[in-house]
Amino acid sequence: METQGEPQGGITVRRALELPGLRSGLPEVVAGADLLHRTVRWVHAGEVPNIASLLKGGELLLTTGMGLGTRPAEQRAFVRRLADRGISALVVELGPRFSALPSAVVETARAAGLPLVQLRREVPFVSVTEEIHTEIVNGHYALLRRAEEVHRRCTEVLLDGGGVPQVLRILADFAANPVFLETADGELLYAAGSGAGPAGADPLQVWEGLRGAREVRASPPAGTVVVDVPGGGRGAGAVRARLVLPAVGSPLLTVHRMAAERAAGLLAVVLMQTRQEEELAARGRGDFLTDLAEGRIPAADAPAQAKVLGFRPGTGPLLPIVMRLSLSSGTWAPLAHTLLEELTAVGAPVLLGVRPVEGRVPLLVGLRSEAERPGVADRVAAALRAGVERTGLERAGANPPVVVVGRAGDWSAVSAGLRHAAETATAAQGLTGSPWYDARRLDTELLLWRLRDDPDLAAFVERAIGPLREHDATSRPALLPTLETYLAHAGRKAETARELHLNRQTLYNRLARIADLLGTDLDDPQTVLSLSLALRARRHLL
């Protein structure tokens, strides 16, 4: 990849001619003046006819012309061999051998596209070589410093608790182009756009176009930088993922590849810590679903972005679902993998994400009709709970998962549906007894959860059931469970006694004691409503 803006691992021919050593020789470009942006990788001086066989390409060759030969045919062959070898320029010092360059040399250089320079004054080749080599080394060092600065910033963001998205964003801003992290199989894990790139450039759309180009040509477009992220398989050369930098807004230079290579080393460590590409992909989908829920992604753009993430739901309604659970940081990788396996049996398109910080697993499920909602919700909830059980998280002491199903609708309704389900799942944490909860039927729980820090709510709970709480703190049997069960069965005493394994008279005695402690009538509808609200609110105040 050679660009006119920056030499790739050297300096340009033009820069070499500007240095004092060659400038003192009064250089004159007699061929290839439009090719002086070529990179000088190294400098070589020699006078033998077969000098081309000693070169590797990219050299600036210094000579007095002794090896050029005397016949035009020899001179043409000499220049053609150098051009075929890929040297950057031929510099001939005029003097005893030639007072002017032969026309055969000049014409062949022009035809072969080889920059040809003649020096009218003698220069010490050793000094010129040292000077250019020093400039090349200094250039390498400057590139290294710029790449190392990116590496330092990426390291700092990781030490501050950042992750893959932050690293990719730093790299994207530095390269002024979008950056993508893919699995070794070419599936998208993360995408980052550049704030310095062209306005309106959507990185997901760029990646979709990039994938289409690779499907046609079986290779990335010209100018694209691809860097392997090592690890994650058997063998020393195993590839866990790939960094892909397409040249969308501006050309990619050597320093960008160097920065990407250093970032790849950091990402290898991050990927080893997360252990599974499934978790990274699930986190990326979780970020998308969260951005959608919080209104950062317009409804009009959501279908295309979801398609890039592998979600193709059809034309039916979309069902938002959120599972809430508490896990340690090291358990999300196996959970994401297991949940994806379990959800394959649901029989509907599913987009699953994870949000470890909030302890949430958001999903979108494609329905064929609203009538499918209860059946699909049953299957998804069963799959989610089976995934949690397979990982052994409940046995490890984690809180039981709560699955909340939101209102089904089109893409314009998904944002509110996901947000409502996510909030409700948080409010419902700790509820047991149902495989899943309808978000629309938990609005009272959500309201009480939102008021959990309001001192008036705590005062209300204390007024309503404070005497029972004091009783249960010092006496047995505890009466709050009896009241909760009684209210849950809408005051039906026979069902309450059956669930509590009490005879009728014992239950009647407990209810009488509760009414006496509270100074109220348990058959009064307003009292029942207040007690029900207080018992629900108590859970959010613990």
C-alpha cells in the first residue's frame, strides 16, 4: 500500500533530493519527475554492470555510470533491469565517465517509469548514504512514536475500565476511518465510526458494503488494512479475530497499520479475558438494543442496523423481552454462549444481547402475528431459564432470573417497549412463581420502584404495616407471610389455608391478630388496596 501522502517505511525520492548531501550535487531530474513520491527504503552505491541482481527493490541507487556500458543496447538493458527490480530512483553523478547522460539511458528511464537524476557536481556517496539512512531511521522513529501514543491511550482506557468499543473508537479517530472487529470467520463483533471521518458515514453500512465486496472478490478492497488478533485456537498462529480498517474517508498510511498492530495486541488480551467471541458479539448486540431503547437510534435506521447484526424478523410485530439477573463478571461469556444455543429451539428470529453492567439480557423476537405472543414468550422464557440452569448460576447463589415481556409492535414502538421491559425487569427483581411477567401488568411494581427513594413511600409502608414488621421481628409465628398469601388469593380463606398448610381456625386466629395489630378491617376494599401496595413497596425499600 503506497500513498502519496506518506512514505511506507522510508522517505520519498523528493525528500532525499532536498537533503544537503544530494542538494550539494545540484541534482536535475531528467526522467520520472511525476514519480518523486516513491519511497526510498534504502540507499545503495555501486558501479558493476549486474548491480540489479544485488538489489531488493525500493533502493535509491548512486552511481558514476561505470556499469552502464558504452553501447546504447547495454545502457537500455542496464536501466530496464533496475526498473524491473523496483528501485525507487537512479542517481548518476556526471564526471569522467559521462559529461551528460546518454539519450538511451534517459529515454529508457522515461519509458520504464523510473525516476532518473543527474548530479552536476561531485558528492561523497558515503555522506549521502549516511544522511539518507539517518532520515529513514528518524522517520521510522517518528512513526513509532505516533503509533505508541495510540497504544498508550488504548492502554489507559482499558485500565480505566473501558473495553473493546473504546479501543476501536480511539483507533477510528486516529485513522479518520471506521474500524471493525470481526471473528476469524468474518462475523461482525464491533464497529466504530470516526468523528473525523466524512459526515453521515454509518460504520455498519460501511461494513455491509465491505462484506458484499469481499463476497464478490474474495478479498478486501484495495487500501484496506487487515490485522490479525492472535489467540483463541490451537497452534501458535491461531487467529481469534481481525481488525479491519477500510480507506473510506482518507488513505490509510503506514502509521495507521502500526497503530492497528499495537491495538491488536491489546485486543488479544481483552479477548482472552472475555474467553468467547459470543460474549463480545452479544455485548455489541446489547449495546445496539440499549441504544435503541434509549432513543439514540432512530426507528428508521434500526432495521438496517439489526440486519447487519444478523436479525431478519420479517414483516410481523416485534416482541421486546428482558431478563434480569445478577452475575459476576466472569460468568457472562458461558451464559451468552449457552443462551444462544437454547434460543435456537424457539422457532422465531431472535436478537439477543447482554448488558453486564446493568445485569440485563435484552432480546427482540420476530413474531408472525400478535396471537403468537404468549406461546413465543413461553418458549423464550423457558430457553432463557434453561440457559441459566445449564451454566449452574442459580446453584452458585445468584438471584433467580426475572423475565419480563413487553408490548409487541413495529420498529417505531420497539424503543418504548424495550425501555419499559428493562425498567420493569429491574422493578420485578426478586419476584418468584412465574416463568415470565407481562410488563403491562407490573406497572404498579414499576411505579413503586421509581418511588423507592421517596421518604413518603417509606412513611406510607410504616403506617400501613409497621406494627406487623415490629411483631415479626420479635414474635412467632410471623404474620406478614400470612397477610401476603391472604391478599394474593384475594381474601379467599380456604385457598390461603391450603397454601399455608393451616387449618381454618388457625388461619382465622392469625387474621384476627393481624387486624387487631393494624387496627383495621381486612374486609374493607380500601384497606386491602393500601396493604397490598405497602407489601409490594416493602420489597423495594429493603
